[in-house]
Amino acid sequence: KTMFQAKDVVPVGEILAILEVSEEVKSKKETVIPSEAKESHKEKKVSTPKPVQQPTASTSFSVNNTNTFFSPLIIKIAKEHHISFEELARIPATGNEGRLRKSDVFSYIEDGRPFKFAQAVTQDPTAYRIPQLNFDKGKGKVIEMDRMRQMIADHMVYSKHTSPHVTAYVEADLTNMVNWRNANKVAFEKKYGERLTFTPLFVEAVAKAVKDYPNINASVDGNNIIVKEDINIGMATALPSGNLIVPVVKNADTQDLKQLAANVNELANKARENKLSGDDIKGSTFTISNVGTFGSVMGTPIINQPEVAILALGIIKKRPEVLSTEKGDEIAIRSMMYLSLSFDHRVVDGFLGGSFVRRVADYFEQFDVDRKI
């Protein structure tokens, strides 16, 4: 008799199921041993070694049914083999309702993990894990991490220990872009039925810069650098639960502004409604994190493995700036933004990282104010 339904969140220590023993088996166990057998048993004592009690591995994961369901067993296997959440989401699932089964994961491992780009840490499997600290916890509320938060935590720590992070900063004048969007967003929505946010404009510019500097669109596989042909831009997005997920705009460099706006809006709506599919979060080759959405001036983002760079975009803020004009230097109010690029110094040097983020800023600044929608 099972006490809970599939996908239920079960508190630690609760009974999962009750096994009922049939009367037939019970009666066999209660069969009286004949007296002769009892006597012979008394006379002939055999010393039987006491069985050693095997330790039972306990896992206390709180599973939050959001987009893709992973059981505690799947999470345990993934951690043992250093399989990230993004890689786990790529594995073809054969279980009921698209669930990932243990056999799916082991088959994937036997096939050589085709979706794995970053080389796993084998010498010291605990090298990148969060250390267990002894400290005075004081008074307060204990909040157990849900499954997604655990995967995010592991992925972030793994990334910092895998890639030597370096961050480059530039400042960009977005006045032309801001003015054009403000003047055309109503007409754009009437014509195409899609809201025009800044995100598709950012994705468009970043995709152009990636084409100019293709080595930024790469992954590290041991001693090899894999430069990707497709330009798939991930957008770091906050879920209603407060957790983080990265939906992906596939082949962003081949889409016009209308298509980009439609895809960005669709992915954002799916994220808000917890309806992102596994395919929606697969295959990113470069990631954007718009920290300005929360009012941050700039950020130092952590690379989304197995990528080699991530771009943080700060808040667009009006500031007085000194402009060089035909009449000389003038002070004007401009819409300014800080851009910060974190990159993997194993394969991206300062020249490539600095040149790339500067090129993105150039595309922002040189936005065509006469562009037709």
C-alpha cells in the first residue's frame, strides 16, 4: 500500500509504503517444529556468524515539480557522474510522461555522454563541492533546498572550479536604441502582435558580435576547443519560485527582429508559467544575464557551463555625459549602460574577451535610428 502519489513531495522520515504479508506466508512461518527436530537442534549447535548490517544510503531531496521531473535516484546518479542539470535535461527520456529513468541515464553514460563538453573531475570528485562548515547557526528558519536549487548550487560551484573567471567591463551609450524603441514599440505590436522589449534587440546585437568573434562561441573538451557552428543565445531568467533557468533562442543569428521578439516573448511567458520544456533549455552556446532588470548597475556573472563566456547587462540609466561635437565638448543627458563579460581564461584571453564585449557595445551605440519595423 503506497502512502503517496507519484510526484508528491515527501517529508524526510515519512512512511512511503506498507507491505502486507499474505496469510499463506504467515502460516508457513508459524509452523510448529516437531519435538525431535527441536531436540536435535538443541544437541547440535552451529555457530553462525552474525550478519554485518550494511549501511543504508539515505537521500533527503525535496523535489519540486516544475519543468522536468528528476527523481532523487536520478539526481544521485547525476552527482556521482558529475552530470550537470543542462546535460541531464538533454538525455532522451523513456519513462511515463517524459520522465527520465535510471536506465536512460546509464545508457547515456555507456554511449560516452555525447552532450558532455566539459571534462569531468575524476581525481578528486569532491574538489568543487561546497564544503561542510561548522558554525553557530543561531536562531532562525531552516529552509531545505528544493531539487532545482540544489542543481543550480552544484552547477555554480562546479563552474567556478572548472573555469578561471576573468571579467571585462565596458560602458555603452544606448540613447539611439532607447529612442528608437520608444518611438516604435506601439506600432511594432500593432503590426506583428508582439511586445517589443529590449531583450530581442540585445540578442540581435550579441549574435552579430558572436559572428565577428566565433571563438567566443565555444566549449572546452579536455585539450580541445570546440567552436560551435550554431549561435544559440541563452537568456538567464528568474522563475516565479525565485530559482534561475536559461531558456535558449536557437540560431539567433538567422532570425529577424520580428522572429526574435516572438521567440523571446514565448520563452519568457513559458518561464513565468513553469511550462518550459526540456528542449527550451537545451543547447545554449552563449548566455546573456540582464541584471539591470533588478536595478543592478553591473554584475560579475558565473559562466554557464560548458560555455566559455557570459555577458551581464546592467540597468539603462540616464546620466550627464560629455560629447565631442563640431562645436566642441558638450554635456548632454544620455541613456547609459555598463556591460560586463565573464570569460574562461583557459581559452579566452584578454584581447578576445575585451574585443568581443567592446563590439557588443559598438552595436548598441551604432543602432540605426532610421530603421524600419
